[in-house]
Amino acid sequence: MRYADWTNRLVTGGYVSAKDMALFTSAQEYGAFWFTPLTTNALTVFAVENPDADSTLLLATRNWHGPAAPNLAGLPFQKRGFIVFRKGGDGAILLNSQCQRTDLIGSGGKFNYLPLP
């Protein structure tokens, strides 16, 4: 499944409105005050299957690059913090200093920690 398919299924399935999906998946990044803010996709969604454990990583903000990366980086949140959600529905708002926690990706499954294209 591709990222666009995932978002489309959430909207057409009635789980979230198109307006709310646009808010969830986009953020504006402000640079210097004279630049027009950039709108960017705020999330990375990971492949998850039904038999995967509830602790399997479902999504994270795009500035988190996995537990091997020493720091957060990139649009839209830089090093200000990041958010993760797991298949089971639990989530967390975390600090840059917590970005190398290996427990964030969970026990995983067949496609553990594989971003949707």
C-alpha cells in the first residue's frame, strides 16, 4: 500500500474527514520572517499488517529518522520534539534526547519499520 492509498482509505472509510486528514498530515515550517512558510507532510507512516503486535510502530513525525539517528532533523519540526503512534493506539510526544530509544519501533512484524512509499 502506498501512503496516498492509506490516507484515502481513512477518509473514504469515514474514520476521519478530508479536512482533518489534511491537518494531520501537513504542517507549515517557518524560516526567516520574510520567507513564505513551506507546507510539508508531517508524518511517516509505516507498513503494518493485521497479525503484527500492538507495539508495532504505525507512524511518526518526519523529523524522527529511527533509533540509529543521534538527533532529530528536518522539516517540519527540526529538533523541537517528535510524535510516535503504535498499531495498538498508544502514542507519545517525545524530546530530541529520546530519539534513540529502541523500544519505539516495538516488536514489529513482517514489515517492521518500513515506511510506506
